[in-house]
Amino acid sequence: MADRPADEVIWDALRGGLVTRALALVADLHIAEALAGGPQPVADLARQAGADRDTLHRLLRALASDGIFAEEAPGVFRNTPASELLNRTGWDDFAHLFGGVWLRTVLELDATGTPSFPRIFGDDFWPWLAEHPRERAAFDRAMAQGWEARLERLGSVRWRGDETVVDVGGGNGALLAALVEGHPDMRGIVFDLPETVRDESALGERCTFVAGSFFEAVPPGDVFVLSGILHDWDDSSALRILRTVRAAAGEASRLILLEGSIEPGNEPDGAKWLDLLMLALLAGRERTEEQWRALLGEAGFELVHWGPGVIEARGS
């Protein structure tokens, strides 16, 4: 960062919204999917997608300057490793959300400390999402993206192998189903809102889906996993969720949070930007290690293990 010219740093920051919107547009047009078989002229891509040829060319040309797609001959584009990610389930949905509803929300972020989403859309994020099935489905697919990496994080946890694991806010259940598959005597409960988009037949015989709100009650279990849940909420709401889990947990039960943390210093840190998105959407926040310890302690948990992206606690 220190070696880059100051004007270049500022310019890249200023144009960030343009990149986000351009990426959303080509994701919604399924351009990466159309290029999966090899390079194509932009005229053919535009015809297939029902887009204006000149506009699509300008979008792809700009993205290619950042390594997303490549113009290998005038007007002929191909995928790059970056654009190929848009063919993987979840990444195209992230692009759709970031360059659509989320971008509109961030544009209205101010310094009052209140989320901008309700001001724009007339409701809080979660009720609005429930009323918009297409956006809910995109959100659920986006949240499921990267479950393999989260599964690797869970690999750092010591398992008996016969636990009942409750994935609180578990979405479509992909993470828990994969965890249970690796432990023949383990059973799983995916707990989430009834409108969650899911295929219960894909959960297998040892996983079940239970609908409900984690503000009211969660099913009992030996281990409770919350993957990227608490950063959606302010401290008072996160505390309510943790206390609900604590009420369902036995004395030997464990709590496992798959969450990032804000690190000190000025090194690039995606959590610090995600923190602003959480503020704009939900009044949520990313947290430092000190903040995590305080929150868990107030909910009746004691932190027993701190690792990269994994926080393990027990009842205190």
C-alpha cells in the first residue's frame, strides 16, 4: 500500500461502486456462463443475453482492465480465473446482491450510526427479504457459498463423533450435512426460519430441518454452531441469541462460532469493510477479540479456544 502512488490509491477507492455495479450487471446476464466454452464476440454475447452490444462491450472492457474477463482480440472476450468464479454457485449471487440491493443501501450510509436499509426499503432487512423470494433465494445461495472453507475450519475442532450438532441459522444445511457425513455416529439439526430456501432431501438421513427463530428457542444439542450469524446483529440482539442458545445448552455443551475478527493495525482487512456493510444493512458489526470475549461472557459462555475464523466456548 505504501509503495502505490497516493492518487492511484484514491482513484481505486472512488471507482469501487462502478466495479461493483458492472460486476452485478454481467453476473445477472450470465456472461461468465456463456463464456464457459471459450471466447466469444461481444455481439454474440449481447444477442444471447438480450443486452445492448455497445454497453456490454464497455462493461466487459472495464472489468477486463481489473482482470475480470479478458479481451483477447478486439470485441472478443474470454473468462479469466476471476470471472470463472461467477460460474460457481453463490459468487454470482454475491455479485447480484452487492451490486443491487446492498449497493443501494450503502449509497445511503451516513454517520448517524443507524442502518440505511429501512430508510430506503421501508422495512428491516430480514422481513423485507422474507417478502421477496427471488432475493431470499439469492441470499441463501450466497450464504451457502464457501461452505467447504467453513468445513475446513470445523476440522480444527475436536469431535467425539457421536454428538448432536445444531447449526443455528444453518441456511440450506450444506455445511452441517457435510460435517455429519464425515462422522458416522453424528446427528445434525439445521435450525432456521421457515422461509429458508432448502432441499431437505439433500440433508441425508441423519440431519433434520427445524423451523423457528433463534430469538425464541433453539433445539437442544451437544454442540451449537453459528456460522456468520452474530455479525448480522448489534450487541443487544447478539446477546439475546447467545442467551437463547445458552438456555438450550447442557453443562457439557459447546458453542462454536465461525466468525471473523477485526485485527489491529492498518493492513488490508476485509472484516473492516464488511463491518460497514453490516452497519448499513442491519446495524450489525464485526468484532475484535476483546469484544467477542465480553459478549460471550455476558451471555454465560467462557471462551476456550481462539483460532483463525473459529471461536469455541463452553457454559461458564
